[in-house]
Amino acid sequence: MSQELLVADDDPRVAEMLREYLERLGLIVRATSSAQVARQWLRETGEPVILDGSVLGDMGISLRELPTTRVIIWSGDPRLVREARQLGLRAFCDHLVRRSEAGS
């Protein structure tokens, strides 16, 4: 059985864009903008998830509570990046792009 992946972003357009991109790479992907769906996914499926930092905040789950082996979080919030590093999580952030820089 193939492994499924959830992409959760508070902007449904971004979640869909990531889903389409990852599916072109051959992955089976579901997309959501719902923190409730993402929380249920983590609790019930055991499958990987890619979370936007905003969705993580809305889930009511701390970084400390997340399973580190199957969760990728991206965020423009430097506080979240610092917290991840303090917890010893692998956090990579080469450049924070402000929305104004990204053209949105």
C-alpha cells in the first residue's frame, strides 16, 4: 500500500498548489486548510504531514508534542524556528521571505 501525505496550509490555494506539485512527483497527497483535519490526521493515520506554521498554531499542539519523524513544518515566524532549534529539531531557514518580497 502506498503512503499518503497530508499538506496543511491556512491558505487553501497554497495547499492545492503543493498537492498538485507533489502529485506530479508521484506522491499520493491530500490537501487541507483545516487545523482540525490536520490534528485528526496526526492522531489517527500515522502518515506524514507538511504543516504551515499557522495551521500548527491553530491545532493547539505544541512543537514538543509533534512526532518528529513524520512532520515537516514551514513558517515565516522566526519564533517558531527558534523554538524548533531549542528543542533540537532540525530547522532549516536560509532566508525569511516577507509577503511583500514574494509579491503577494
